[in-house]
Amino acid sequence: MIPVEVHQGTSPVILGLPHTGTHVPNEIRARLNPQGLKLTDTDWHVHRLYDGLLEGPTTVRATFHRYVIDANRDPSGQSLYPGQNTTGLVPVIDFDNRPIWRPGHEPTEADTAERLATFHAPYHAALAAEIERVKALHGLAILYDCHSIRSHCPFLFEGRLPDFNIGTDHGRTCAPAIERAVVDVCEAADGHTSVLNGRFVGGWTTRHYGQPDNGQHAIQMELAQATHLTSEAVPFALDFAKAERLRPHLKEILERIEEAALSMKEIEQ
């Protein structure tokens, strides 16, 4: 299997999709327990939500599932949220703190090293290459990292998650104009709630590639799955009516950050 799918575009906007993939190699699938086989923590249908919203974006999508290895975790294994509950580089539990591997078949250090080389590294090599290509075209690139999560995950956070969860590592990963553009759209989205740098401030991808002084801007969007799923449980079906209400807001977000990028480019010239 090919671990990453790349569609090159001409826009300054790059869509990162690290968690929509559902491929699990047979030898790894055989080690998952019945809970793990549900692939509960997938970013269900997120690539479909963003499809066709902006003309000419680049997309970089991992095809493997995050239970194989998480493309949005630090390859060193260092926690993104020290002191808080989270899942690791190769998860051993799901977002409800339930084991996902058969007893005695949990991933080893050797498994992690192999999966880093086979899946994690190729995804990030492709993403880094596209950032450089887009920067060569425009002088800057905006990585918009697309995510989703169930609205209620008591193991990770209390209460209900807002609909739009914007992460910029407290303003470190992108220019203020880009952050402001996204926040303005989300705050004006009728019937939806939002937060900036709340429970999720951006994963490793956003923090690693977000280098505003180097022309690399990154922002993470974590959508509550109640905004687009019929139910946040198996079979995690897309609710087309919800999706059609959500997509105009996502379209406006992408258009606004593209406008911000082009304005910044003009100023620099």
C-alpha cells in the first residue's frame, strides 16, 4: 500500500489529513482486539467535508490508520500534552482509555521503529516536500491540518467539546492575520460554538511545521463530530444535512486564509 496520497495544487493552502486513513495491514490487524478493530478514533469523513471547497489546494493524506502509528505525534514519542490524558505515537488505548490490542500482542519498540520508517516518515517527507514546493510558488505556505473528534471523550476532556477547535499553539504557529481570519469565521458561524487554543492547541504537525518567520504557517482545526455525523458511534455515518450546513463555514475559512496569504505575499513584495 501507498502510505500517503498527494494531490498537488497551486493555492498557498495545503490541507493536511493525517487521521482519515483506515488501512491496517493484515499482520497488524490480526493483533487488534475487538475494540481496536472498530477503528473508533478515525477522523470519519473529514476528507469528504473539505473536498471541493477551495480551488487548487494541495492535499496530503495519510492512508494508514492512526492505530498503526499516529502521523500527528512526535516521532520521539514525547507527549504533546504533558500531565494530561492523551494517546501515544503507537496507541495502546483508544480515546476512552480502552485497550485496543490483544493481550500479549501489544506493539513493541521494534514495531514502533518499523512503523516510523514505513508510515510516519513517508507521510512527513511528502508533507515537508509540498510545503517547500508551495513556498517556492508563493513565498509562503499555509498548512491547514484537518481533524475531528467525538464531542464527548471524558478520558480526554470534561463536558462537550465546542464545534470548532482552533489550534495555533497559542499564536506561535501562524501569523496573527491567519489566526484571526479563522477565528472570525468560526465565531460568526450561526448555531456553532468555537474555541481558540482550548483543549487542543495543535498537534505535532502544527507545532513542527508552523514557522511563521520562515514563511510556514500552520493551524489545526479539530471539528466536533456532532457537526457532521449521524451518530458518534459505529457505523459513524455521514449526516448529509449536517455536512451541508457545515461546509459553507469551512469553505469560508479556507477562502479567508488564502486571502490572508495572498495579502501577506503582496506586502512582502
